[in-house]
Amino acid sequence: MTTAPGRRSSTFTRLLRHGFTDPSAAEQLLDLDALASVRSDPVLLEALGATADPDLALRGLVRIVEAGEEGERQVLLDTLVTAKPLRDRLLGVLGASEALGDHLARHPRDWQALVTYESADLHPGVAEFEQGLADAVDPDSLRVAYRRCLLTLAARDVCGTTGLAQTAAELADLATATLRAALAIARTAAPEDAAQCRLAVVAMGKCGGRELNYISDVDVIFVGEARDGVDETKAMQAATRLAAHMMRICSDTTVEGTIWEVDANLRPEGRNGPLVRTLSSHLAYYQRWAKTWEFQALLKARAVAGDPELGAEYVDAVSPLVWGAADRENFVPDVQKMRRRVVDNIPADRIERELKLGPGGLRDVEFAVQLLQLVHGRSDASLHSGSTLEALRALAEGGYVGRADAAQLDEAYRFLRAMEHRIQLYRLRRTHLVPEGEADLRRLGRSLGMRTDPVAELNKAWKRHASVVRRLHEKIFYRPLLDAVAQLAPGESRLSAKAAAIRLEALGYADPAAALRHLEALSSGVTRKAAIQRTLLPVLLGWFADSADPDAGLLGFRKVSDALGKTPWYLRLLRDEGAAAENLARVLSAGRLAPDLLMRAPEAVAILGDPEGLTPRTREHLEQEVLAAVGRAGDAESAVAVVRGVRRRELFRTTAADLIGSYGTEDSPAEQDHGALVDRVGSAVTDLNAATIAGALRAAVRERWGDTLPTRFAVIGMGRFGGHELSYGSDADVLFVHQPREGVSDEEAGRAANAVVGEMRRLLQLPTADPPLLIDADLRPEGRTGPMVRTLKSYEAYYRRWSLVWESQALLRAEHMAGDAELGRAFVELVDPLRYPMEGLGEDAVREIRRLKARMESERMPRGADPTLHAKLGRGGLSDVEWTVQLIQMQHGWAEPGLRTTRTREALAAACAADLIPAEEAQTLDEAWVLAARVRNAVMLVRGRPGDTFPSDARELAAVGRYLGYEPGHVGDMLDDYRRITRRARAVVEERFYGAAG
């Protein structure tokens, strides 16, 4: 085929038109003598152009022809151009599978397996495949025979003779025949072992469900029994040798390659358990030790090889256990744990190419179907199928899944599995990754029938189907629940009330009947409101079920919806602002505090839809709003009512941000820096309480004195308030200081200051719907017996003459919070020499601090409390860490400016930077302090009231665990971790606080 220089031959042009990407190379191959008799045949070119990869198909054809003997070459070529079935099958395989092309090049006569076109060849079963493997007597001949059978199977697949489900079933049947042949070879090699035992091979996973891939581990479980008169131990040893040999026959790599891995890790105890067990041993394990996922795996158990009676006995024996799994005690937490997406182990650069485990992948469909089978299969035997597609169809027919949803999932699953098949078929390698190369994507797209722009069409279809799965895989749990309480069109299947209750219970709802009533109230009717609710609820129910208290979440949502249902923006916010609905679900189902705050003013839900809504507002911003509100109010009580309303709203903002940051959302992972979470809460609540006190002070002054009080007045924060470390339930520890204005007598000024203090405390504790702010002034000089408020000079005189070491320690937290800023600064300057004494503390003072701490540990711990789990006073808790840090501050603050802070973590970091404590010990103390602070926050969020110990109620304890980042069923790990972390902190405290290192 010579052409003039610079001009393309007509063959080159025709090759381009037929889909070749390298026409020059193809032209050279067609010029080879081996293809001389067919190179100009238009039928051949047309058939090559119809394949997934014409270039690959042509290269494969040339290799087969060249590998064949002289007389056989022409037979192949003549048959190729005259017999369309062979032409389509052979070239179709060669264009889709480089690996099968390699096989045909090594075994050029095997193309003849594609010539016959009998009806039996269209739908072969296990018997036909066993016949195809009958001559295999060793691992190599078995591999050759297996590939020959696989060749015919792949040919039917790529030509469209069989669909996805039939192809997967045939692959499983071929695997069954192969396992039988491998076991027969193993028995022949060790007849004495075969004589001692009965051995059954039970297929699991995709092989058990007759939905196998081209290349996939074949999951199996082995069951053995001794033959009559044989010792059981010896029989099990013989069975184990046979099973291990059978696995090697399939899995080992020889000159003919490998077949696939045989994986027995789904057996009891996994790879740590014996390879072969007796039936009674299997049952003993399942009845006592098995986890929910193991029963999920047993859904697909099917006896495939070895002793058929023993295999059938095994399947019959485990079946009741499988379908009773939903009645097990830990089923709900196991389900909650299993339902979470497990993509953490997928590298970030691969997750978007994962067909199986990625978002919207095959695992999503398979898991959803299997879970619904477990939940409803105990009362409906029609769901007892190992096949995903058959089970999905049965779920739809029974009303357990909406028909439209099931149809969409069926279509998406078939497409994604077809992609998986074609990807694996190319090189017969186990992979679930969509390729990145243009040529690979082009071949993949063409193999699925996309010819105009295969790459673009493939990506579009893939993303569309993955999106369908992502959208539906959770909703299929919940949509039928709405149908169960809704009016359906005639002929539509619905979930019965009993089945709906069973499903809700399986998903973690403790009171399914109440949940159904809430669903009916929210979604019934023909109003636009009800229509929007029916759209929102399937998603919200999933988010509620992902929490520790789904019932509370659904009840809270009903209450908010009842309060705001007629407000135009509410449902529109949840429908259109994706984050708002998920944020609301997280907040409503995580505990009592946040919902209680929201219910008092449901319009605060708008915060959850604002991108900046969860950011705490600054103290300056809050004070400006509060003081402006006080200025507009008619009297002190109405003024402080507004101020307390602002505090409630901002507390809700803070709790919502804390919960969402701790739980994470679908688009934003949970905050990993737990110290930052604690700091944000402490700072936000401190700023909020400071602004609230400033508002109450202004209101109290205006009510009686107008704009100016007869004495300058300041509020000094103490304790956690001064340290910016308030938790949600903390009181505000304060000192009050005043300074008479010029011309005002001490008596008048004192009366005014005391009156203001009394009025502030009254206003902030008035019974209203808003949470009170308790002001505690017990840290003042002389404690409860001393005057409530003093002048600056009185403080100076007291501290100079009477101050005790514990008072100096308490003053480490003193910081101006409200009122006269200049007076506040003067107070801080007054106490600096007390809290940071020059040259540090003397030995007597150090001994006194240690004595006080030891006394507090023995006297203030609540009776019956576990000292290893008390967050405030317990071993390695808040008090331990804070007293250790404060001792360092009082000893070295005079020389180290960084230690002059009211905040524990800042002071600890400064001590570490100044080499006053080793970095490892500082990290240990910081970790324990942060954890204890989070426990206190969690208890308040969950129970709605403050507490320093873990709740005893199981559901509340689980909710605390979820807030702290523990999966359902792991509260034991949480308590163990808390004890371990605080025990290490206590060891540091013993050394740094009580020991010589201090």
C-alpha cells in the first residue's frame, strides 16, 4: 500500500473513520503477510470498527494468526470473514480485553471455543462449566480451561448476548465449577485426607449471591465433619489440608497466571480462627460472639462445592440466625455504625475514581439493600435473596422501597457494575478504580455503547448515576415511612404500620409509634407546606438516625415546624439552604440544651442557614446591641428581658456551632483541634455573659439614677469567668469594686453600689423563659460574711493586711469585665503584686497551697462519685491541671511576662516556652484539661443541666460519646480513654505540684 509522499492513503482514511486512533500502525499491521487474504475485506474493517478498541482488536488478531500453525491460520481467517457470530465474538473480546488476547496468543486454538453457537451456549450453568473444566488435572491445565470458559462468557457479554445480571451469575457459576475442580485435584493429590473427612465449601459475598465480577476475591467458608469412625481432630486437620490446597490451586501464580484469590477471612474469628470448623463450632460462634456485620455477610451464604448435604445443613442452620439479627441487643448501634460512610481509608486522590467505595458507589446500593433485608426479612421470606438486584426488586414489590426509587437504583447499579466489569475485563485485574488515561476512558466508553464522544458521554453518565445513588441510598430507608402515613394512589404499595415501626426501631428510634405520629402530623395534607416536608423528611430522618437520640430530633423538628410552619422563610430556608437542614438536624438530636434554647425563640433557626451564622459575635458587638436595647426600653425589667433574650440567642449560636463542629457535616468534617473547640466555647460564653452583665448594670443604673451612678463601678471577673473558660452551665464568679465620685460621701456611694449589685442580681434571675445568669461573689474578701462591694482603697487595705494565699491564687483569674474600665484596670494593677509575688512564693505558701488542694480533694468530692471520672475534682481533671499551672504562675509570673494571663492553656504554653515544664508533660496536662472541659460541656449539652461526671443513662452516655467523637457502641472506649489520659495527667501533677520539682 504505497502512496505519494505527503498524501494519506484511502486505507488510512477508512481506518480513521472506523475508530482507529493510530491508523498508521494499523495500516502497517494490515500490510503483514499474515493478513494478506483478508486485508481488503470490508467486512473485517467494519467488524473491527465496531469493537471497543479497534487498534487493540487488530493487534490481538495479528498475534493469534501469527501464533497459529500454518494450516490453521487460513481456517481462522476464512471463518472470520464468513461467520458473523465468530467475527463479532472474537473481535469483540480482542477489543475489550488485552488479557484474553494474551491467552489466545498463548493458546491460538482456543478461538474455536467461540465458533459454536448452540442454544446451550447462550446460557450455560454450572454443569456446562464443569464439562468445560473436566479435562483439568493440575493447576496449569485448570487455568487454561478456566480462561477458555471465561473467553466464551466474555464474548457473550461484550456482544450483548447476556445482560449484566446474567453475566455476573455466569461468572459465579464458573467460579463454582472451578472450586469443585480445584477441590477434586486436591482430593486426588491426598486421597487419605479425603477419606477421613467431609468438607463443604460455602460461597459468600458476590460469589454466594451469584453476582460475581470478572476478577474478585472469591469469599468462602469451610465446614468440615469427621467421617464415621475417624477422630474429629484428625479429620479437621485433614479437611484443613484439603481446603488450603484447594485455595492454593486457585490463588497461586504459575506460568499460566492465576485464577483469583480464594478468601476465607469471613470465617468466625477471621484470619485468626481455624480455616475449617465443624458445623456445631460455627453455630456456637454465631450464637455467642458474632457481630451484626457477620450476619449481614451470611445473607449471601450458598453451598457450592464439596459435600452437598453438609453445605445445605450449614446454610439451613445459619439462616434463622441471619433473619433474627435485627432482634439482637446491639443491632441498632451496629447499624448506626455500619451506615456511616467508610471512605477514610481511600487515598484522597483516588476517592473520586472509586466505583465501589466512593460516594455514590456500588457499596452504597449493596449496603442499603442488605440492611433493609435484615430489618424486614425476618417477617417476609420474599426478601431472602443473595442477589442485590433480585432483593431490590423484592423490596419494591413489598412496598419496602418506593418503586420509582428502586427503578432508579436498579438502573444506576447495573450501569456502575457494567463499568466495573469492563474495567476489570481489560487486564483481568482486581480493581474498582475508573482509569484516568484518555485511551482507557475511550475504550471503556465505547465498550458501553458510547460512540459519538465516548469519554464525555461516559463521564456524564457515570456522574449522573453516582449522583442518583448518593441521593437515594439513604432516602430509600425513609421515603416509605412517609408513604406509610400518607394517602397513596390506587395500586401503590405501601409499608405497613408494623413494618414502618420495625424499620424505625432498627434505625435507632426508641418510640416508633410516636415517630410515626410525628411524621403523619408533619407530612399529611395537600398543602405546599406538607409537600415541602415530604421532600425534606427523608433526608432529615437519616440525619436524626445518625445521632444518639433520633426520637428527640424528630420531636424537636415537629415543635419547631409547628412554631414556624406558617412563616414563609422557614421551610424555604431548609429546602434551599443545604447546610441549614443538616445543621438543624444535628442540633435537634444531640441533646436537650440547644433545642431548649431554640424552642424559646424558634426564629433563631435562621442562624443555621447563614454562612457566618455560627461565628461567635465579638464582645464589642454584643455590648453595642445590649446597651442600645437597654436605652430603648421603658424600664429596667423590660430592658433586662431584652438583654437576656440576646443572651439566649447567642447561647444557641454557640451551642449550635459547638455541636456542628464536634459532629461534622457531610460537607465539613468534624473539628480535629478539640482545644480550639473548647477555647471558642469558653471565649464566646464569657463575652456573652460580660455583655449581659454590662446590660444589666446599665439598666439598674438608669432605673434609679439616670445616666450617672454616684460612684464609679466595675465588675471584675473571677474563676472561669475571668479565665475566659466558662462552660455552658457555669455561674459568673465576680468581685464588685466602686470608687465614690467627687463630692459624694462614702456612705452614699456605698449605698448606691450595694443597691446596684442587688438590682443586677435580681434582674438577671427573674423567672422568665430565658436561662438565668447566676452571679457568685463568694470569692470576695471575707467570703460570704464580707461586704458585697468594696472601694478600691478597702480592697487595698484588706489585701495588704489580711490576704491569705488562696485569695492570691484566686486573683490569678481577675480581669475587668463590665462597668468603669479605668477603675477595672486600677483593680488589676492593685492585685498584680499579690498574684505574681516578687521572687515567687515562699516555702510556707507552697505548703499551704498543697494542703488546701489535698483538703479539697478529700472533702469536696461528692459522695459516691468515681474519682477517676469526675471532670472537675477527679484524678487528672480540671482542678489538678489548673492548680498545677497556677502554682507555676505564682512562683514565676514575676519574672515571665507570658505567665501573666488568666487563661489556663495560655499559661501552660508560656510555662513550656520558658522551660518551666517539659513539652511532653505540658502536652499531657493540656490534653487532659481539654478533655475534661469537653466532658463538662457535653454533659450540659446532652442533659440540659450542668454536671461534672459522665451520665449513667445509656442514651445520654452515648450522646456524650458522639459529641466527643466516639462511634456508637464505643462508650467503653471513651471511658477507658478518659481514665488513661487523666491518669497520665495525674502523674505529672504528682511530680510538678506535690513533688520536689515544684
